[in-house]
Amino acid sequence: MRLFQRLCQAVGSNLKHDDRVFCVGTTCMPRLTERATGKLIPLPGAAGIAALLAISSPAQFGLGGKNVRDLSVRRVQETEQVDVDWPGLNAVLAEVAHKLPIGPTLRLEARLHKVLTYSPGDHFDSFHADSKRDPAHFCSLAVDCGTGAHCEGGEVEFSQQDGKFRAEKAGDWCCWFAAQPHRVRPVIRGHRVVALFNVLAHEECNAQRSTSAGVDDEVTRLLAAPELAAELKSRDVSRVGFLLRHRYSLDGEREPPAWQLRGRDRALYQVAKATGLPVELATCELCFEYFESDARDPDIDPDVLSRVRIARRVTDPDEYDSLCNDAGLDEESRWGYSDEAVEVPGPLRHVAGTRQLSEGDASRLHETTWDCDEEKRPVIWPFRDVAWACDAREAERVDCAGEVGFGGPMWGNEAVFEMFWYQHTVMLVDVWTRDPGCVAPFAEDLYVRDPFEAPASRRLWPANVANMCYGSAEKVTQKRTLAVACCKGNFIQETKCETLIVDPNRSGAPIQS
């Protein structure tokens, strides 16, 4: 068996690591006082609820870079005019550091964000991540302030682990990674009052680093083997790529800070670093293709994954054509129909990986989008010089809940600058060194099933740049929370984080602020 195949199998079978996304516990009840007067807010009880609501206002949320207030998406009262005295906080942070799969060199700090009051019917029933309030913002921590035993509904539900948290009594708490998509189910009866804290992570420079925890000797040995380098060199590929399971924030840096890595991703990073080879983290975009059932071929399962595409970037359908027009490139040149190399427009050279696209590269960009409507075709730019050490099924395990299209991701508090958005991430390991002047080939896509095996089927295209797919008006396919449908060729922008099932005879409308 080839070494690269053995490496892929070893990564899949040997790197079993804790990937929990939240943890829970119970401690003493927090004490709330009005900041302006120092007056105690008595909870539970109607007087305390009335006092909180008197100094609260309707909460907003973020949609990409815009602040939005829409009660159909989020309905809850929030306030910053409350002080929270929680004697159990330090013990809770120590428990969180022990329970969540984070680095051993991280010190956690909690800062009060807001106090939220949920009344009957209140909710935030769309998957969202929490806005980063600081570059070190790593987790969110919610604690029940005395109303849990008197409330029905209002559970926090996570998109992974089939996890839910419902406070049963005062002092019950839940902590989750800020990047983790979650939602708050509607309150049915009573009120729920929670104090919400932003948990910051600080890397202790003088802390003893653990270099062996989570490192698998076989994976390290295979990755560093000279035979693997020779095998990849024969395929004209110098890097091995790994798709990480969680999303991370660039924070304005060139690549995501390594301290953010958690669970299996952190273990995989330790494996790569143990080889001594150059390691790079890079953001990416994922595109999933599924078969769509066809009346002529009822045996085709619409949930069968066909192909996963790991893209360096997916450009707006009009962006490539617009830049090509500005550069004076005709239709034949921009899509590789001519025999000449294509001069890449300046703004796209960093994603193209070169100043000029070969005829083959330009043709591939066109051919891999052949089944999309001509005017709505996304341009999916693959990475160069990478052999992906994962399969399409592994890519399907990546959590994509809460992603939306041109409006950007949905945030729990308010708009966030794009450099703080959580993004899919890959890890690239240089196995051998390529001549800097040599242009490497595009990386291959990940296939589960040959899309041309079943000619009666059509492919769906949930490209994350717009979360769109192309399907028939007769059958709209829902798959996880990735896509909305473009029925009869009409583009519909997704307006909520959860999947929107659209009436084929209607068009979607974006949320208005």
C-alpha cells in the first residue's frame, strides 16, 4: 500500500481525540444588583423580572457587517446596567479548562457581557456564532440567575453532538466555544434570566508546553518519511493538506493563531509540528455537491454526496468576469478556449497562485462549473500543490451550520469586522521543497462517487459564497443547514442561519434592519 494512503488511514483511525464543543455544571447562584442604584434585584420573582425589564432593551444581532433588529429572528431583552456577583466564577473557569479540549498553556478570564431576560415566546432560534468582543475571546459562558426551576423551554441547542443545555436550577451553567453554532429555543412558560460572560484565553509564555499529548507516533513517522516525499514528488505535489473540523478567526493575521486550535485539530497540529517540517494554517471555503433525485431514476438517493471541493476562495459569480473585462480579456481567453496563457487580473493573483493561468488551468475553472447557470456561475479556485489527506466523508463531518451567503455569517450580538469572522481552515505541511519559480498544479477535488456515473442525475451546488444550489422546481432538497434552493433558476439569498425551505413559486427576501 502506498505511504500516502497509509497516512490517510492512520489519520482517520489513530487520531481519536476529544472534540466536545460545550460543557456544563452547577455552582452557587449569582447575585444581581442595579448598577446605578446598587439595589438588589430579587430573583426568582415577579418583582425581580420587572426590575430587569425596566432597564433592558430589545436585543439586536449581527448579519455579516450589519447590525440587525428583527424580532422574528431574535427576541429577547438585554441590559448592561446590572452588576453580577458570582463567587463560583473562578471555580467554573478551572472546570471549563479541564472539561473543554483546549491547550494546556491557556489561562481563562471571564468578563461580564450582558444579562438577558427571556419571556414567553422569546428566542434566538437560528444557528449563529458569538461575536468576537476581543481578539482573545474564545468561549461564551451562561449561568442561570435563579429562574431555571420556574421556566419551560429556552434550551441552548448546539449543531454538533446533538447537544442541549437547559438550566434546571439557579447556578446551572454552560460554556461553549464562541465559534460553535448554537441557538436558543423559544421559552414556553415563565422567564429565563441568564448572565452571559465572554471568556478570554491568554497564552502563558512561561507555561510548560506539552509536546507529546495527542501526538500519534505512526502519523508523525509516516508524514516525515523520505518515501512519502518521493511518492508525492512523483505526483508533482510537495504539500500534504489536512481539513480541520472547526472554524477559526484570522484576527487580522496572515493565518489563524495556533493557540485557537482545539480537540482533534490541535492534536493534528501537534503531529505535524513534531515532524519538524514547515506547517502553515490557511483559511478555505467548502463546496459540497449532492445528487438530486430525478423522476427517470428513482433509485438515486438525493442525499448521496458526490464531491467536496476545498477552495482557496469562491468568488462572486460576477467578480471574475468583471475583472477579466477590466483587463480586456475576451471570453475565449478567460476560460481557456484559446491556446494562449491567461493573464490573471491583479486582484485575483493571490488566489490563482500565479500571474498567468495555463490553458489547462483556465479550462478546469470553466469545466468544473459547467452545470451552473451561465450568469450565476461561481468560480471555485482550488489550492495549488496539495494532496488532501482526507476524503469527502471526512469533509462532511465539518460543522457548516450557521453559514449564510452574501450577507455574511450570523452573529449573536452585533456586527463583526470580516477579519474576525470564523472560517474553515486547512493545515498544509511541506514534505519537500519546490523551486519557488515553478507553478504547481491545482489540487484535486474529493470524490465519493463519480458524478458522471449516473447521467440521469443532476448535481446540487451549495457554494458557500452564496450558499446556492441548482435544482428542479419539483423537488427542493434540504441537506443539513448548508443551502437554500435556486428554483427555476431564480437566485434566492439565504436570510437565516438554518436552512430555508423555499416555495418554488416564491422568491426569498433578505432580512431588513
